[in-house]
Amino acid sequence: RNLHQLLQSIEATENAVANQQIDTLPREFLGMRAVRERKSELKRLKNSWMSRAKTFLVSLFSEAVDRALMSTEMNESQSYLARAVKETVSGATLELHKTCKSYIGLIDVLIMFDASMAESLAHNYAQNVNRLIDRYVKLICARPIQVLQHFNSTNPQEELEGADANQRNSMLQRKQSTKRKTISHLEKPNEEIPELFSHILDQIMPKISKDCTFCGICFFSKDREGAGRWLEEEPDKYPRIEWSDKDAIKSTIKILLKDIAGDIFDFINQALEMDDAYSIPFMKLISSWIFRLNNNEEHFQTVQWLQEIQAIAISTFNEYMSNHMTLIENPNVFKLLQRKSVKSVWILQYFLKFPRIVEHIELLSQQAEEVANLPEASEEIYSMSSRLIEEKYCIYSEKSFEALEDLASLETKPCHADRLRIENYEFY
């Protein structure tokens, strides 16, 4: 700090900068040979010290993570519980945080000498933390993905081995027919799927949020005195932080969260293979976390890939409803009804199906809100998904009534056409 202050004094004198906080030297000193030589030596000393200090911090970050990952590999080789590995990874993250707290003064001085040092150190820190987060996410997602695979295998191999030839052939045919889900099925959904996804988010998102906030404060907080205090206290809710370089913090968070979403996407894709309707609770659970993290620079990358997951869920839900609507628009179904007399037609199939669709969707929707367990009013948080669901209900209803009118218009006797309308309107 004294070296930095001395160099600032020389530079302020050379540039004739008036600053009450910096003591300038008498200008006549600058022309002296001894001062010029000492200035060169001071700069060499500064560069040498900065290089050594940066190398020291980088090695601390790397060694802490290497030790943790080596420990997790040993635990796995000895068949330890995943919980023990998870605790090791969490402990390594805390050790990294402790290292930053212990050397926050050193980090501050490096940043004082060269503001770009903040981004350089942060990138290195983020690369090491990324290895820990990636390991942590894989651990959290491993068990839920196994459970999904169990749900998705309709006929386990043991059943096939214990069956005779005819039974085995029948099982294989059923398994082949259900390998890709039938989107239109409306059986009671497995309530464990939204709970598993909620568990994944509840375990991963707080950790990611804390790591991103810690990294941002440690290297990019403008208030360096406040940064040290916040890192030490770790309050549940940080004050509004002013960042020194918003572009640098965004590039750092990209490194910190690089390639960690793959396992979460795997879980989602496998769940949607079972039933497209799971897109509904996924949409709502994702919305709850976007609501919590939005409008914070340090969480922009997290929000971005949450929005990517949400886009997949929205697209899948649209496909889900479109597949239900194909029955209404199917020309073969209409031709089949045409051949019958309206007199013998009562409630149309797509009207009969609609309450089951609504029940299926609303059950999953309600369950998502229950497991999200947000204290805030849910109307604002879930407005997007609720609006999308309502829109699809309306489109389905409109198409159903249009198809009803098309069929009723073919009847020559108004009384039979009116009776068909009344029956279906009353049921709806």
C-alpha cells in the first residue's frame, strides 16, 4: 500500500494533478537523477511484486480445488455415500471462500495497482470454482436421473428373464410401443417427478447464487471496505451492490457456470419423454427461481439458462396441446362422424376429453406451486405460465365448437342439430 501511495505521488507530480488525498512531491525533485532511478526501481518492484502475488493467489485457488476433487475420487473408489462426497465439495467451496476472505487485503492492493487485475484473478477463481460446481451438480442430479430411468423402464429386464417366450414377446412389443411416450395419454401423473425437479433446483440454485454473489463482491465491488465486511459477515440478503465493471462480472460468471446445466437438461428431457405435461410444473418452478434471481448482474447467466429451460418447457407444452387438438382437426374423424346420422351422435369425443385434459394440467400446476412454496403472491410469479395455459384452453374450446358447428350444419333437420348443440354445450 505504501509503494502504491509513493508511485501515485510521483505520477500526480508529473501530471500536475491536484488531489487532496495524494501527497505530491516538489516538482524540482523529478529532475533529479536519484529520483528518476528510484522511480524505475519502484516500478520494477511493483511489477515483480504483482506477478508474485498473483501467482500466489492463483496457486491457492487451484490447490484447494485439486485437494477436494482428489478427496471425492478417493471417497467414490471406496464406495462412500454420495452425501460424503457432496460434503467434501461443499467444504472445498467454503475453503476457497475462506482463502479469499483471508487475502482480501492482498486482492485489494493488486486491484489498486491495476484495475484489470480484478478480471484476471476473478477468471482464474471462476475456473476453479466451476470444477467444484460441476461436480456438485452431477452429484445432485445423479439420483433423480436414476429414479427417472426406473420410472421410464416399463418392463425391467428381470421380468423378461422370468417370462416364457410368448410373454417375453408380448412384453417387448409393449416396451417398444411405449418407448416413446404417447403424448395424448391422460393417466394420473407421477407426483414424484415435479418433486424431484424441485429438489434439484432447491439444492443447486442457492449454491450457485451464493458462489456468483461471493465472486462478484470479492473482485468487482466498488466499495472495497464494504466488500471485506460483507464477505466476512455473509448476510442472508446483501445490500444493493455497485459493481466496478459489469461486463467483467458477466464474463466471469459465464466461466464460473460453464457447462454445468447439462445434467439438469438431461433430467428435463427424460421427464418430458415420459409425459409432455411435466412441462407445466417445470415452467412454474423455473418461474419461481427467475423471480428470485432476476435484475442482478451476478445472476444474469443463471437466469439465462433458466430461461432456456423455460423455453423448452413452453415449446413442449405447446406441442402437448397441439397433439390433443389433432383429434379435433383430424379429417378422418370428421368423415367418420359424417357417415353417422346426427340423431345417433351425442357428446363429441373432444368435448369428453377436455375435462380430463384440464384436470391433468391443473393437478400438475397446483403441485408445482405447492412444492415451490413461495411466500410471495403467486399471481405475478406464475402469470406467464397461467396465461399460456388459459390461451391453450381457449384455443381448444374454440376448435371444439367450430367442429361441432361443422357437424351440426350437415343435419337437414334443425331439431336434431339443435339437440346436438345443446347436449355438447351443456356438457361443456
